[in-house]
Amino acid sequence: MTTDVQVVTRPKPLSPEQRAWLEQAWTCIDPEKLARLDAELVSIPSPTGQEREIAEFLVQYMQSAGLDAFYQPIDDQQGNAVGRLRGDGTGPTLLLYAPTDTAFTGREEEDLPWLGQGIRPDLRPVGIIEDGYVIGLGAENPKAYVTCVVAAAQAISAARIPLRGTLLVGLGAGGMPTNKRPGLRRYNAGQGNGCSFMLEQGVRGDFAIIAKPGYSVSWEEVGLCWFKVQVRGTLNYTGIRHVVPYKNPIVEAAKVINGLEMWFREYSARHTSGLVAPQGSIGAIESGWTYKPAFVPAVCNLYVDIRVSPRAEPMQVKYEFGQALAQIQAANPGLELDWDMILSIPGTHTDPNNWIVQSLMRAWEFVEERPHEPHGNTSGATDAAILRGRGIPTARLGLPRAAPPSAYQGFSMGVAHVESMYRLTKCLVYAVIDTCTRDRVEVGLPI
């Protein structure tokens, strides 16, 4: 969806020499190799918190492509992969970033029945190349993005582009919006912990580009707040519910659910601005004993995800959420509940006139041969929140949209269009040459 936000792309034509380097690097991008690498990555399971195997594979792959690469352990199961092409020290450092973890595992014991009656091919960690698509768990998000970032650096290396600034490739663990999964020891496995650790350990750029969904350059995106709402009732038993006081918290929770679903629309309308339209949803509910439903529990817990605009603070969202629950209680006398905020990550913004945003917009226009069109109405959150939150100007770009095969329409992160991967990689290569072959003064940095 386009937006009425207007940002002018400032012209900064490549020199004839830079243009020659670009054409040379583009010839080093092979769509068939993109597909094969993506399929291979899909076939290495990497659920959040267990990314060590894929990170170690990527380190070896980048080393074979001529990059200085190393594995960055976080614990015995989780780690980052980092690659580097050094410049001569006179230009800016650019970090190309993509996370490596998948939102699901592809294992029935953890994913079912919540994924449906079975696990589709696009949700299994088996990479398939079929009719111009790569299909499998995470084939599009995040592994197509990992592929494009790595392929862009590989093309720069193969073309032997003389860099003034250093190109960093950051492939981070723990990028999905999740807390501790079953079987993990650490609670902080997701929510951008790999990206945060990478930056803390000195792997950071003057600028960053994150490859994540949306084929329009984005300079801002939402954060998120999570809330736990505990609705209270009375312990009971089906056999005597008609002779003792009966207050079923599951039934009471339905009142909260209905009220919040109406409030989400109001909240979104109130906070929609710029490129974002923050949404809310109730993503989980827990109550009772599945093995003895004859007994009515005393509590029912709801888990709520609310996205946060860059122009709102998490504490403001917490206040608004509390007011919404108070209104729901007032409309339902006798409704008892407690609640608290259990996660908060602010929304973030980079000035669209910053060099890296403008450079990526120029890249998009050069590849597409038309003016860039910002897309609004977004509500997706990524590790850009970590990058920008740590002070790094960051731009985001994803794959061009392509209609997926009919079997995978609807929500899916497991279908990647190979031609779209090729176009994104070309954009990334342009931005690298536009940025890393200039000196610091040209890109607005102090010396």
C-alpha cells in the first residue's frame, strides 16, 4: 500500500568508474546460485535459539567466497555469523544485516496443532526448488534475505571492487519476536538478542541495511509491547455448577477478547502515521486442564501483542491499554482481571534524508527504472529496532512481491521467488558501491 508520505530522492549519480564496477559486480550474481544457497539454508533447521549450525555453515560459505568471516558464539546452541570485506580505511563502514532464525521449527511435537492439521511443505526445513521458487521453512523470511545479503557481498568480492569503506555482513541469531522456546535454557533467545550481542561485541557500521520483507525502502517501523491479562473466576466442577456460585474465567475472558478486538481498530487508527499502521492481536490463551475439563479453572490468561509507532513510547501504549481494559470492565460489571506489560521494544525511525536511506532509494530506482514509492500501512517489526536503537542509521528493503503458487497463498514465510531475490541482490550491490567506494565526507560523516 502506497502512502502519502513524500520523500524526494536526492540525485547522486555514480561516476563512470563506479558504474563500471556496478556492472562488473552484477555479472557475478547468478540466480541459480541464489536458489541453491537458499534451498541449502532452508534445509539447515534454525529455530530461534538454535542457530549455531546455520551460522557455522555461513561462516564457511563466506570464507570460500573471499570474505574474512568468523563465528560469534552466544551459548552452546546459538551464535552469529559475521563476514568482512575491508576497505582502505578512508570510507564509511556499511553493515548488511539479516537474521537467520525461523519462527517455527518444522517439528510436529512443537508446532502442531497450532500450525493446522499438518505441516505444509513451506513450513518444513527441507529446501525445494520448483518453477522459479524456493519452498521450505523460512525460504523467504529470513533465509532469502540471508542469501541476498551474502550474495551481494560475494559479488563485491568476486568483482574485486576497490572499497574505501569496509563492508560488514551480519547474520544474527534470535531475530524473531519470541521468548524462550521449549528445551532452551536462556529466556532471552529472541527479540533481536543476536543483533544486540553483535553490536555490543564491536561489529557495527556507520550505516546499516537490513534485508526483511517489503520491496520499498523503509526508514521507520514499529516496535512492540506484550501484555498478559489474567481474568479471574471461581474454581468449580461441572457436576455442581448449578448449586454453587459459578463464574467461569474462560467465559469472562470472552468479554475481554471482544472488547479488545474493537479497541484494536481504534488504537490503530489513532497511531497510524508516516509509514506505519500499528496493529494489535490476542495471540495466545491458556486456562484449565486439558486432561480434566470437568473442572473449571479459577483463572484464564490472555497474551496480547500491540505494535508501537516510532512516535509513541511503550509507556504511553501501556497507559492506553490500561484505559481500554478499564472501559471493558466498566461495560461488564463483575469482570475481574489483573494485567501487566511483559515486553516492550520501542518503534524506531531514521531520517529519510540520511545517506543510507537515500542511497538505497537510488539503488531501487536504478534497478526498477522508475521513481521510488514509499509503502505505508506497515506493522511488521524487525531487528532494525535494535540497529536504530543503538544509534545506527538504518534502511530496510525486502523482496519484490510475486504471486506465490496457489497452494501457499495467504500467510507464509516459506516461498521465495528467485527472480525477486536477484532484483534485491542487485539493489544491495548498488548501495554497497554507492556507499563504500566514497570517502567519509561524501556520505556526511565527520573526519
